[in-house]
Amino acid sequence: MRRMMMAGAAALALAGCEPMGVPVVDQPNPNQCGAYDLQYLVGSPDTVLETMRFNKPVRIIAPGSAVTMDYNPDRINFELDRYRMISRVTCG
């Protein structure tokens, strides 16, 4: 009985603790470039992009192509599959 009371007291004492040393970082808006509004293009051929105008920078990423690792939250990334169909639309 005493062990159960001690375990319960320890659990209550730890319940109010917050992790220390974990910095709070503001996360960038994952839709800052408007990628969520372009999800309807997933499954479309890359040629559909030729008929569209964007007010943000655009990067088209074909399979196996070299891509810089710089992050630009305003840039729209269109990832293509091996059939040149849009497989993913993201910001970055």
C-alpha cells in the first residue's frame, strides 16, 4: 500500500513538470506559397503548368534532377514522377 502511495505521489509531482532546454521555434507557414490551393494539379501532366501564371517563384523537380537545398517559403515546388506527371506540390 505504501509503495502505491509513493508511486502516486511521484506521478503527481512529475505531472506538472515541463521539459527544460527545448527551445520554442516559430514554424514557417507550410502554405506560404499557396501550395495547398494547387493540390488539384497532382496527377496532371507537367504540360498543364505551361498554361498557368504564378505570382511566386516556381521550381519543377524531375526525377533524378539536381536540386539546391536552399529553402524559400515563397517558392512553389512541383515534383514530377517518371511519367512527367505532377506527384507533389509543396512550398520551399
